[in-house]
Amino acid sequence: MGMWFAKLHETFIETGYYHLILEGFRNTIIISLGACLIGIVIGTVIAVIRYFAEENRVLVPLAHLCEAYVTVIRGI
């Protein structure tokens, strides 16, 4: 087991590759937060359109488009 830790230390710490792992982790967090934000915005817009389409006949075609989008995304 000690040899495994020595090899791990040599590979990541001594060579400085741990910086690459930290950079990848940072990029993953940024992409995840961005995707969550975009999803919240799109979901809110779709929900508002579908809600107000019940009262406003002008929004009905847009509500059908939103319903199709939701169906496709659920299918994916």
C-alpha cells in the first residue's frame, strides 16, 4: 500500500499535475452552475408562457411550441 501512495505522490504532487486536476474541477463547477442557471431560466420562461396561455389566446401557439419542446427534452 505504501508503494501505491509513493507512486501517487510522485505522479501528481512532485510533477505538479494536481494543478490540472484542480483546474478541471473548477471548470466542471463553472459549467455545472452555468447549466443550472440556463435550465432555471428556460424552465421559468416555459412555465410562464404555458400558465398565461390559458388566459391569453395569443400565447396558445407559443404554448404548443413549449409543450413540444418539453416533450422532446423529456424524451432525450
